[in-house]
Amino acid sequence: MFPLPKLKSLRANLFWRHFANYFVLILIPVIVASMLAHVLVVRLIEEDARKLSDVIMSQFTKQADTELNTLKTNMINMLSMSSIRSLQKEQARDSSLDNTERSEMIHGLRKQLIKLQADELVSKAYLIFPQHDLVIDAETYTSKSYYFNLQHPLSQQDQNQLFSRLAGKKMMDFLPAQGQDLPALMSYPFNSDTPDAYLVVNLNGSRLQQLIDVKQEWAAGTAILGREGQVLRQAGGESAWDVIPRELLSAISGQNSLFNVAGDKAVSLVPSTFDDSWSYLSVIDLNTLMKPAHITRLVSWMFLLFFLVVGSIVSYYLSRRIYKPIMEIKEGLACQSNQITQAGSRNDFDVIKRYSKLILTENQQLSQRVNGMTPIVHEHFLTKVLQGQFRDPLSIETYAQEIGFSYNRKPARTVLCVAFHVEPMFTVLSESSKSFLMTELKERMCALVPLELWLCQSKPDMLAVIMHHDPFLQMSPEECADILKLALQLYSQYFKATIGVGSTVHHLEELHQSYEQGFSVLQRRRLHSGVEICSAASHPEAPYDSFLSLQDINRMLNQVQSREYDKVLHTALQTLDQGAAANATALQIKQHCTDMLNTWIRAVEHERKDFDVLYYAGLFEEMNRCMTMEELKTTLGSIHALLFPLQEPADEKPQKFADIVAYIHEHYDQELSIEHFAGTLNMSVGHFSRTFKEEVGEKYVEYLARYRLMKAKELLRETDLRIDDIAGKVGYWGRNSFIRMFRKYEGITPAKYRMLHQ
């Protein structure tokens, strides 16, 4: 009835076909009904809610405008019936306070102010005479300074704002709010630019809030907006106004409409009939106002979801009943081979076909793995050939056929042995990074050399490059080595290298001879900084004696005994220069240096009676790592400085140990290792310990422990600190080690000591 594309899973195919029929027959009418409910019912409810909001807002604004108009009329009537003009003339003619007529006029004005102040909307009413220093209210009349500072206190800012507005005609003009009150200003005479008096009426803030407060659940807050959008008075919680930007109030002032300001808040504006520049604003909670619409929308969605779930359950039930026989067949096949359900597609009708293809797939995967391992197997084969494990043509041919290694037996070949001397940067790399770096180097070599190359890593620090001679290119092994040198120089930051050129052979079974010669000429390398190419022709063996003579050894020992340490180093460096001048190999020069270092160590041990195997082994290792003459000279200089430190005057040694003792007294709470102090004096640990005991009278470890325990006993006697805190203050990392040391020297625990001495 409803065509669907063929799916891989039969169960899914059956389910979607049943669900498609349900969708067309039942679900589409339900969706149409839900959409009609959204379009018609929900929109009608929303429109009615908006109209209700507008009607209620109009009613409460009309009520507020009526009371304000009434107050304005009362203010006009009060000023019209007052005797302000007569009082003004009397004040100008006679300013005496004892004038009876003037007092009666003021009394009459006070009665009128009392009557005006009886209005619930008015909290305070008073008259200000701008041309005279006079203020009259319902209770008294006095000077302006006294009135606004003591009688009716106003801040200096409010006074300045009030007096700045006492100019020109005013007809119910509103001033900035003073606390809870909103002052309104009216001048008299009404049409005069230089009024005789100003009537100031403070509108009661609480009463004004009651007028503008809308008692509806959807009204979060109401306010009166001024000419420029400023809020003259507001009612409602402060949170209702946090969502309204102040610049929006200025932009929408004077308009009559509904504006959305946040996801669930809107503002409604109604212009005031009392003052054209005013607007009544109401913050509307849309969630409350549109609650009936939201409920209707939720019901329609739940109605649609209900039918969707029912359709899915019915479709799944029907498809499972139809699929059950097919599933039984599939489980039976799975018992024969578990791999059937683990490979291939999910179409149950293709299970048998998939089983037949499974063997082919496994064979292809195995073939791919073998192909990926082929370069490694070939390299392993070449390594065995170079090491001489395959020396007859038949065994080489048989093994090459087994691993698929094709070669021509007759062309001439030369083995170039590349020995690597790694730098510190190479040692910190991970094994994966080292493998990628070596692979990149091999690819670069093959790309630069225009001949066929076989590459294999015969040793961890050696790469064998088998060069195939081409009769057309006529490239010699030395020229090929020069090209390899360019490739190796690009990786000088990771390792230094030496290239040994072997002999040229004409059969594959003779490659081990070329490899052995290339490896042997590597021993003839010199102490150069760059990549060096060694061959039998260019690097003949130098007639150089690499061992010290007995005479040289005795001379060095005599120099050490006579404290001529500078001559010891000078003799060693002179020997290196002689070796370089004689074109000696690096191996010969290092053997000579090894003999010199052995002589130095023997002389030092004879004097100090102290032998540290690990320390001296590190010196030999450091010397063997040197690859250039400069490195070797620098290393010998540093070793000489360690073994033969400058001798200090006899009176300086006790002073240095006195400084160490003073340092212990000041920093006994810190970690003070004997290795640190021995290093500062260029001594071994054993030599330092013996010298410390000779100078101080006690071993270093015992002296430090006794001084710390002396400080600990003071803290135990004089303070109430916990044992853990005291252990930390005297340099022990833990409570247990402190107690163990205390018991060793004092015979009791710290707690017992404190109990005995307190």
C-alpha cells in the first residue's frame, strides 16, 4: 500500500511497512486535527487574552487619570480663591511680622492648604514665594532656609532641583521624586511669566502605587512613564523590571501597543488622558496570561504523541509475529557457525550467502596482513644475509621465493653502513616517534639516490644501505655516500652519523663481506662534528699508540702527588692535540683518554681512601658519549675539576665546616642532605663525612639528629604542640620517624619525655 525502499533487516522492513500503513490511515488525520487546534483554538484564546489585558489596563488608567484631574482642579480652585496677590502687595509694602492683616491672610492660606492636604493623594502641600524669603504650609510659615533644612528637610540636590524649576509658568508640572513622594508644581497667577507664588503638592507614593496597581495574576508590575521614558512611579516586584532595558522605555514612550521584551515577559502601554506626555505601562507575565493557550497546545501534542506510541507498539507486535519463523531459521544456522551472525549485513535472507563469502573475506584480510608484514620480513631476510647466515646461493634463492623477495643475483652491489650516535633530543622521543623518524629518513634516502636501494636496520644503532650499481649512471659508492650525507644532515638535531663504505661484490651471497668491511672502517672515524664518510682508501689506519706508556703514567702520578693539577690537565689536552695531529681515530683517542682517567682515579683514591664505583662509572660513560674533539676536551676539563678541586688554605676548611654547622642551626627544620653539602665542597659523600667528623667531632648524620632532638625537647617542655606538629617543625616528615629517632637517642618516647618534664 505504501512502498518503501528495501531495507537490510527484514524485521525493520516489516515494522516500517506496518507503521507506514498506520501513518497514512490514522496518524495523518490526527496530525491535521492537532494543527487545526493550534491554528484556530489556540490563536482565538491568545487573542481573547490580549483583549482582556487591554480592557483592564484602560479601566485602571482611567481611574488614575480621574483622581489626578480632580487633584489638578482642586489646586486651581485653591489658587483662584486664595489671597496670594493681596499678601504679595502687603509683603512688598510692609515686611513687619506684627502686621495683623498680613497674619490673617497667611492664616487663610494655611486653611486652604489644610483643605487641599486632606486629599488621600496628597501627603504635603506648601506655597513658595520666589520674590520673598517665605514658605507657607498647613502648619507654619517661615523662611526658605529654615523650612527646607529643619521643618521640611530636603537634600541639597533636591533643593537645587526645586529652586531651578521655580521660573515661568507651571501647570501641574512634576519634579523628580523626593523619597516616596512625587512633587507637582503649579504657578500663580496662571498666565504670568513671573508668578507671585508656586504651589507645591507632594503626591503620596503609597496612594499613587495603589492607583496604578493592577490586581491580576498576569500583571507582574505597573508604572507611570514620563515624557522621556523615565519611571515616575512603579508598583510590583523589582524582578519584574529587571528584564526591561531602560533604553527601551525611552523608545516606546507615548505609544499604545504590546511589546515583547523577554521570553516570558511583555509590556503594555496606554497613553494618559491626564498628561499627553505620560504613559501607563504594565509588565505582563505571558506564561500566566497565555496559560489556557499553553494547556490547549500541550493537550494536542500529548494527543498526537499518544497515537504515535500506539502505532509504534502495534507495528512492532505485528512485525514480530511475522518475523518469528524466520528468526527460528536464523538461530538454527547460528548453532552451526557463530561467525554467521558476526560478519556481513543484517539481512536474514542473505545469511547463507554471507556464510559463503565469509571464508573469502577472511582470506583477503589475512592476505592484507601478510602484505603489510612483507617489508619487515624482507628487511629481516637482508639482515641475515648481511650477517652471513645465508652464504650459499641455493639457500638464499629458496628463502627468497618463500617470502616473495625478487632479486637479480648478478648486479654489483656495495653495502654502506650508517652508524647513528643519538643526541639527547632523540632519547626523549617515544618509540612510535622514533619509528616514524627512521621511516621518514629511509624514504628520504630512497628519494634522493637515483639508484635502487635496499635498506635494513642490522643493529639498533646501525642502518645498512645496499646500493645497486647501474652501468648507465656510473655512480661510485663514495658519490652515493655523499648523497646519503645530505639526507643525514637534515636530522643532525636527533643524531650524528658516520657512513662506512664497504667493498663492492658481484653476488648476493657475498654481501656479508661488503658489510663486514663497511663495519670495520667505521672504527676509523675521527672526532669530527659533521657526518663523516669512512672508507678503506680515505681512512687508512694511523700508526698511533692508543695506550699510555709507563713513563707517562708515572709522570701524571708525580704531578698529582706534587699538587700540580694544572699540569695534569695540560698534559691530557696536549695528548689529545698530538692524537689529532697524528690523524688518530676516535677509538684510539678515547682509549688513550680511558687510560688517563684510570690514572687520575687511581691517584685520587690513593689520596682520599674513598672509592665510589657508580660515580666513577658515570665519568667513563660521560667521556664515551663525546663525538667531537671539543666535546672531549670540555668533558676532560669538567672531570678534572671534579677530581682535582682547587686546594684551599688550611685555615679555610674549618671555616667552611663552621658555615655548614651555622646553616644547620638556622635551617634544621628543612631537608638537609649530605649529598648537597658534599657537592658544594666538591667531595664525595664518604670523604665529606670523614672530614666533617675530624673538624666537628661527630658524624654529620648524628650531629644533625642530636641538634634536631635538642630543639624538639625544648618544644616538648615549653609548648603544648602536638607530636605531629613538633615533628614537622624540627625537620621530620612523619610522626613515626620522629618517635623512632627520639627513642633511639633518648631511650623514651616524646610523650613520655613531656610527661616527665611538665
